[in-house]
Amino acid sequence: MAGAKNHDYHILPPDPWPLIGSFSALAMAAGGIMWMHGGHVGKPNGGGFLFFAGLVAVLFTMFCWWRNVIKEAHAGDHTPVVQLHFRYGMILFIASEVMFFVGWFWAYFDFALFPAAISFVNGQVEHAVEGGAAIAAQWPPKGLEVIDAFEFPLLNTLILLTSGTTVTWAHHALIHNQRGGEKTGLWGLIGVGNRDSVLKGLWLTIVLGMIFTSIQAYEYIHAPFPFKGLNYGAAFFMATGFHGFHVIIGTIFLIVCLIRAYKGDFTPRQHFGFEAAAWYWHFVDVGWLFLFVAIYVWGGWGAPVHGG
């Protein structure tokens, strides 16, 4: 029969979402640039409105596009060959994210290994006078207090490592079809059976991710150094903030997987969406370990600790 499928590949039908997503991203980027170039201080230029309109359009595009992917999975279009290529794509995506982090680490180590001749006095950045550069050039900048690596940062490290074990537990349970059971106790109140390690592991991972984000927000609010005007603050907040953004994205990713697990979308043989979320979460875990050691421990070694 003409047009009959006799291969393992999935040929996509015409779809408007790539085009809509491109224009939405363009609107969001243009709005953000306009907003940052004075649109938020005294001379509004519509940049903020354009940015948020583009953001809403991007989120709507993502929802509709991924909804179509889920429909394709239910229709049987995700053959073993297609799933393999999904895995290749996810690996390349994570590799591209790693290179983003390389950029932030590069900036941080450049500032740390070749420090500028500045100091931080009474909340103000001061540049060394001529001839005093050798004294002032140190890292962290002279007069700056750092966050104690072995308080909240260490706690967040333990939380994130624990979340890595819970998501692995959920993945292992899904592969071995450890689902269902009687809905009793606290788990039963949220519709989780006593044998359903998939839902239990996902719930625990999501809660731990939210706790991590909350602690990091508290840490940012009480940070003893500013973002603006100081290379230490800029490098610190960009590196840890970029990671925090990934934690939020990963938490949303896992929440979607939780909803789909409740609906019974995943099977031991076909669950790439869950597997991709688990890979992403492990990437977030490993990235935080590098951040903790390089920025909190090594980067603040020997400097006065805030509140210490």
C-alpha cells in the first residue's frame, strides 16, 4: 500500500510549534534587551510587556509541543530506534548545559587566580591606589565576608545528594514495576499505594528539590556581599543562581513526571520522559558538587566568614 510505514523511524507531520516557538523566543529576547536598556527606570519602552508576553508564549509552546510528544508515545510512534535517538538528544542537551557551567567556572577561576586590586569596605567597592595593587590584589577581595561553606551550603549538598538517591530509587522501581498496593496512612491520602515506590521516590525528590531552593533563596537574602559592582558577587550569584535555575527547571520536570506516573503513562519498557528527568537531576547533583567545592570551600578559604 502506498504510504505504508515499513521502517522504525517516526516521520513528524507538519507542526506549527517550531515556528511559533521561534517567534516567541525572539519576542522574549527583544523584550528583555529593551527592558534592561532603560525600560524599567523612568522611560518605559514596552520592553517588560514584550518580555513577559514572549515568555508566556514560549511556555505555551513548550506545553503544546510536549503534549504532542506524549500523544505520539501513546500512539506507538516511539519505537526502540526513536527512543535511542531521544537518548542521544538528551545527552547532547546535557553536554551543552555543561558548557554553560564551564563558562561560569571559567569566569570565577579567572577572577580568583588573577585577582583585581580592589577591596570591600563598609559595603562599598574601593579600587587600590597606584602602588598599592600588590597589597589589595587578593581573593576574595579584602574586607569581604564570605558565606560559611559548612552551614547552609553543606546542608543543601546533603539534601541534593539525598534527592539523587530518591530519584534513582523511583527509576529502579519503575523498571521493576513496583507499583500499586493498598492506599493507607499518609501516603494513601495523596493516592500512593504502599507498594508504589515510583510515586514515593518522585514525591520525596520533588520535596527535597523545593527545600533546596528555599534554603538557597534564604542564603541569597542574607548574603553579606552584593551582586552589582563586585566581581566576587557577580561570579558567585551567576554560577550558583544559574544552578538554582536548573534545580527549579528539574523540579518542574519531575512534577510533570509525577502527574504522568499518576496517570499510568510510564511502563517498565517505555518511560523515556522519566529517564530524561532522572538524568537531568543527576546532572544538577554533580554540578552542585563542583560548585560547592570550587566556590564555597576553595573560593572562600581563609576569608572571614559572615556571622562567624
